[in-house]
Amino acid sequence: MATPSSSSSPATQIMLAIYEKKTTAVDLYRPLRNYIVYNYSEREAQNLEDDLQTLKQYRTDIERSSPSDSLSSRRDLLINYFRALTAIESRFPISPETDHINTLTFVWHDAFKNKLKASQQNIHLEKAAVLFNLGAVHSQLGLGFDRGEVEGRKNASHSFMKAAGVFAFLRDNVAMKACMGNSTTLDVSVECVGMLERLMLAQAQECVFENTIAKGSSASVCSKISRQVGIFYEEALAALKVAPLSQHFEKAWHSHVQLKAALFYAEACYRYGLELHEKEEIGEEIARLKSGLNALSEARKSSPKGAAQQLIDAYTILEGNLNRNLERAVKENDRVYLMRVPPASSLQPLPAFQMVKSMPMTEVFDASKEKMFASLVPDSSAKALSRYTEMVDDVIRTQAEILQQGSELTRVRLKEMDLPESILALEGHSALPTALKEDVDAVQICQDLFPDKICGGPAGLEAELQQLRDLRRVNQELLVQTEELLQKEATEDAQFRSQFGTRWTRPQSSTLTKNLQDRLNRFAANLKQAAESDTRIERSVREHSSLMSILDRHPIESVLPTLGRPIMSLDANEDAILGALKQSLRQLETLGAQRAGLEDMLKEMKRKDDILPKLMTSTGSYDDLFRKEISKYDQICQEIGKNVEAQEHLLLQIQAQSNEFAAVFNIEDYKASREKCFKQIEAAIAKYQEIKENINEGLKFYVTLQDAITNMKQQCSDFVMTRSIQCREMIEEVQRQMAGLSFQDSKNTGNYNYPAVGQANQPQRTSSQQTKAGNIPQQSHPQSQPYYSAPQQPNTSNIPQQSHPQSQPYYSPPQQQPPQQPNAPGYGQPPPPYGSQQQQPPYHLPAARPPYTSPQNQQQPGVPHEYGQPAYPGWQGPYYNAPGQQPGSMPRPPYTVPAPYPPPNQGGYYRQ
């Protein structure tokens, strides 16, 4: 048996590397900056100054390449510069056109024939040259590793695969654009970079073959890997033999590739022959060895001169090994096996096993994360982004509608089957419809917050009725107190009029208080009507207490009927039916949760879907990019479709199970009793809300009426106080007349003019009167300061704001009170208004009091001309500020005005 030989070990040292292309200097900074200033702004150019400087430095470093630079730093520089070129390609149009950047010209020399060069006014040649140099650097890196070690062979293989990946990317994305101009070089053509890709793959597979030999792998494995090396070299050789590359490369390239292809084919035959010899297939072994020798012989004859000596040595060694094994196999076959040797044309192709491939470089060259010039977004890119956004929105909208329709279909179908309410009722967990439950909660909320107090629900209506009674009583008390004030003043006035006779010349109280009395009478009528309304409310509460008592149940669900199990069962399968239905409902709930998650995923995908960076770095068709980007939604769309389909099947299953469940548990009778209970609760809520609204109306009415009566009581108190002051002054005057003490001539005696209530006219006093009035104690009066003078003739008119002749009464009290004159015993403090503090008695005056003075014809603030209160708070008329009325045209009070009663949204309990 033959043993594997290291016949090809010298050949492993012979590989090719590619030199970089050379370029001439070019200034990118100034043209790009001018374009930014012209198309955007100077400020934008200043903001992008760092990016411009960085780009300028990249180009300068590319131009100044030197052997001293490390290959890894050179590789990183080329990658960064290519990304920068991708970023500026969509932002800066470089071409000979007038409105483009037409001052830039890129010049690059051919890598294999340095005398040839190309110059173009576009960025495609620049990008192609950078990619070519990057592939060349990767080939140099691969050649630089020590392939005598395992790690070195692995690193070398990866570098060659990266070089192949760069050349493949150049062929597929840039080469065609770079060769469209009149000026171009062959090294960046599609044919050349395709050949270089095959060459780099051959050398990467060769590194794998070396590693396989070093590990001592089987002859079969070594044969397959060696054959793939030969195939890659054969593909590269095929490209070199035809135009346009046949005359472009040196003869040494042709010799190297041709000998390598023959060597690795012969090596595969040699290794395959070893495997056949072990299987004792001597006839095919002889044919394979002869085929390998023929390949070597033809390669030596046809290959041009210039091959490396190491390659020739490897050729010689392999040829000797093949002849030795062939001679041995022929002898064994002639003596022992006597097998027929098949012709070479009948042999099957040798098996091959590809261990390498061009490494994808898309992610390496992806400039979507590049921050350079990110703030510049051309209109074309913005419009393209808008179009893609519409596409995404359409996908999201369509899928969201499918999800929503699925959820709505589930809800409707379950409602039709009365699920899961029927199951909950069977387990004693009945529930109200959502709207009805909210209404019940609104009624019971106070009871839930304060369980120890009766403050909400039907049980709390009695407390609110008591509030109505209390407020009505307060208003009645205030009204009685106000009437007593006026009655007491009128009684006192009548006593003095009887005592002094004709000397008592001021108007009678009944003449001045007629309007006040009318208003009090209207208030009294309103209170009477309100009391009748309160009675109707109380009667309604009593009549419907049994109906509303259902709302006092806690929880309200306790009044609902329950679904019971059948009394008799023939097959006792109720539990199985119920369990299967519950299981299906749980599965349906799981599908619903999945739909919610899918909808959230859609929204999150849309939120993160920002393709603007990719748009700005895309060099191909936008449509191709859109199709690629929109395809990432395909998976979730398929999951949504599967979810909806699964739900449809499950709903059909639940429908069948629900029908069986309804038949066993007599669902129809339960539904009828439940609906009856729901209607009872609804009727109770409606009646409660009606009564509650009426009570609230009454509370508002009484509160507003109380304010009006309190205000009127204060007006009456001011009126009584003013009358008491006039009474005192007139008593003093009468006493002086009776004592024969005359301090004025006859024209100024006793001619008083008394205005009606609310008149604001005040006579001017002389300086002597003001001096004599200094002994009157000071008294402050809230809200109004009425002024009254003794009239020449009693005025019986009840019309307010009537003008009277002015006089100058005396305000200084007498030095001595006549013993026969009473001290006006009933003139104490009037009863205070409800809820107010005690006022100081108007007749027990302090030692010093200034006179009542006011400018003439001054309207008194706070003294309204009209008092009244509507039957309920909805009335919007003037309560206290009605204009003065003309004689004989007194209108009806606001409580008897037919419109706008009843006001909108008011109950009927407080209508006039």
C-alpha cells in the first residue's frame, strides 16, 4: 500500500498578492464646502467643518501610501474612506454638469500596467479604486501570514476570503458604473475583478488544503479539497486566456495560474489513487494516475515561461510520485488483479469539496451608521423616505385592522353565545353589564366610602329630605323675623302719631314699606309652593322605596339569579362539557393576548424603522431598497394571519361546545330571569335619579332663597334704623315746640320731606347744624346709608326714587328730656338676620355720633330697588337690581313670570 506523500509541500509556498493602484492629489475640501454654502448656508458649512477636514485627511492619507505603513492601518483607512465616499455620494452630486460639483477630477493608474491611467469627474472611479486597493491589501495580509503554523494558515485563508469578498462587492456594485466613462482602466473592470475573486478563493482553499495535509486527513478528504483548489485556478485561468485580460497581465501570471491548476488536479488524482489502491480498484487507479500525468505534461508544454522555480520543483516532485505509484499499480494489476483499465474519457469527474467562499462585505461597507454629513438631507432622499414611510404605514394599518377585526369578531361571537357570563353565573360570579354597573356604582359610592353613615343610595334620601326641611324652616324663620321688624316699626310710628297728633308730620310706615311688604308676600308664596313640592318628593320616596331598595344591596350582584346544574342527568357529562368549554375559552384568551403582543411588535418595529441613513448611502435603486426593507415585516404579517386563522377554527369549536352547554344547563330560562332583574335595577336607578334631581333642585332653591331673604332683612333693618333716627329728631323738634323754644324762624320749622325706601337724596346741612350734630354718636351701617328728611306734606306715594323739596332738620339732641315724653321703649335692636352677628341697637347710641351726610342725588350702593327669588334656581332674571318702575306699571314679581319656566333640565317639583 502506498502512503501519502508531502509531494506538494514546496508548492504551498508559492502564492500571489496584488499591488495597490496609484493616484494623484485632489482637493475635496474646497469644492464640497462651496457646494454646502451655495445650496444650504454658511452656518451649515461651519457646522460641518469637522467632517470636511476628516474627509480631506482621508484623501491625503490615501495619496501618501508608503511601504512603511502597516497593512492593518491601511486596511482601516480604506474602509473608512469608502464609507465616507458612500455618505457623500447621495449628498454631493459630482459630475461635469453646471449645477453639480464640476471642479473635481479623480485620476487613478492601472495596478498591472502603471503607465495606463483613468480620469473621471464622478465618484464611481474613486470608489472602485478604493475597493480595489482594499482587496489588494487583504491579499497582501494573507500572503504575510506564516502558513507553517495552523493559526497562520487559518488567518491567511480568512484574508484571502476577505479579498475575494471585496472584489465580488466591487464587481456587483461599483465596477459597471466605473467603466461607463470614456476614460477607464481594465483592472477595475467586471472581468478583471471577477478573475481576481476566483484567484483569491483558490489561494484560500489552498490554505485549507495545506492545513488538511498537516492534520493527516484521509486521502479521500485531501483529494476533494485539492480538486476544488484546482477548479478555482482553472476558472481564473479561463478568464486570463480570453480578452480583454489575455494581453493585460504578464506571462508570469499565466504560467503561475496554469501550473497551479494542473498541479492541484494532478494532486487530486494522486490522492484519489491512494484511496482506490486501498479499495483494490487497481484498474481505475491506473487510469487516474495516467490522467494526472497527462495534465502535468500538457501544462508544461503549453504554459509560458516565467514560472517560479519553487513551482517547477513542486511539479517535478509530484510527477515522480505519480510515475512511481503508476508503475507499482501496473505491476500488481498484471500479476494479481488483471483488471481492465478504463479509458480516461469514461472516468467520472473527481469529487470536490469547497471549504471557502467570498466573505460578505455589505456590513463592513455599510455607511448607514456613519455620522459624517448626516445633517444634509437632499430633497430626493426626503421624498424617497416619505414614500417608504407610506408603504410602512399601509402595512401597519392593514395588519392593525386585521387584528382589530379579529378581536371584535371574538367579542361579538362570545356575546352572542353569552360567554363567559354563563359560566360565571354557574360558578356564582354573576356580573352586571358595564354601563349598568357604572350607574349602580354612582348610586352606591357614598355608601362604599362611608359604610357607617347613611349618606348615599336610597337609604340616604331621608337625610337629604331632612336637609330640605331644615332649609325651609330657616327661610320661614328669616321671613318671620323680617316681617316682625317692619311690624314693630309701624306699631311704634302709630303710637307716636297718636301721641303727638298733627305735630307728627312724617309719612306713615305703611306708605313707605308697601314694596317691601309685597316682596315679603311673594317670598311667603314661594315658600308655600316649595313646601308642596317637598311633600310630593317625600310621597314619591315612600311610594317607590320598595322599588329602590334593591340598590341598597351590597354587592349588587347578590340580587342576580344564578345558573344551577340540572336536577337530573342521563349521562352525567356536565363536568366534561364545562371543562372542554373552559379550555377552549382559555385558548381563545391566549390568542387574544398574542394579538395584543403582535400589535405592540408592529408599533415597535415602525418606531425603530429608520432607513434614512440607508437611503443616504444607497447606490442602487430605491425600489430595490424598499422591497428589501419592507420584507422585514413579512414574518410578523404571517404570524398575524396564523393567529386569525387559528381563532376562526377555535370559535367554530366554541360554538359547538356552547350549544351543548346551553342544552344541558337550560340557559334560556336563566337569561330570561337575568334580563328581568336587569330591568328592575334599571327602573330603580331611573326613579332614584329622578328623586335625587328633584331634591338637588330644592336644595339649590332654598339656599338661593335664603340669600335673597337675608339681603332683604338687612334692607329692612337699615330702613328701621333710619326711621328711628328720624323719629328721635322729630321728637326733639316737637319737644322744643311744646316748650316754646324756637331756634329758627318760621320758614325753617318742621318742613320735612321723607323719601320712600331706597331714595338717596340728602339735604345739605348748615355749619351750625353740623356743629350741633357733633354730639350725635358715630354709628356705621352696612350695605346702605339711607337718608330721610321731614316732608312739608305727607307723601303717600309708594314709588321709589321720588324727588322732594330739601329742608334742614335739626340733629342736635335736646339738653333735657321732658318727663312726659316716653323714651320709645319698643325701639330696641331688631332681630338679626339668620346666621349673622348681633348688630348694635340703633336707639342706644354712644356719646359721639357724626351726622348722616352724603352728596345729593348719590345712588346708594348695595340697596337694590327690587327684591325677589324665583321658585327654583334656574331663573336667570335680575334678583336684586331691577330698574325703577313707573307709577301704576308695577310688573309681576319674577316668581310669577310664566317664561322661562320651566327652565331647561329642571324637574317639575319647583315650578310656579
